Amino acid sequence: MPVHENIRMIREAKGVSKTFVAKGLGMSLQGYRYIEDGSVKLDVERMKVIARLLGEDSAVFLNDKLTKSVIDKMNTAVFGA
């Protein structure tokens, strides 16, 4: 999956709002929506900030095999849910 889709999936799986991430990046909600829908290219520095806000390593966004079940397993390992 593309990076922007991985970011969206992880954000949703963690129950984090777009507004929270947008504020953490110091940008508008619409600007962040452009990142998640793939309309704009994501630079490395913003990707690092998003990873920090979501409690992940930025490398996870680059995983082209990331699926909802993988994210659920990641959350279970971390949160014991």
C-alpha cells in the first residue's frame, strides 16, 4: 500500500483524529487531508512527526504489505487488547 494509505490505516486503528495529527503538524485539517488522500507528496520530516504522533516508527509507513490485520496485531502487542 502507498505511504498515505498506511498512515490513514494506522491513524484510524489507533483512534486518532485527523484534527489531532493536523495540529501536531502545525497545519490545517484540509492540508492534512491532502496528505492522507495522496494529493501531495509527503516529505520525510512530516512523516517523522506523524509517526511520533501515532507512536510508531516512520519505517512502518513504508511497509507495502501493511494490512488492517497486521495493524491489529501491532496494537495487541503494544496495548494487550
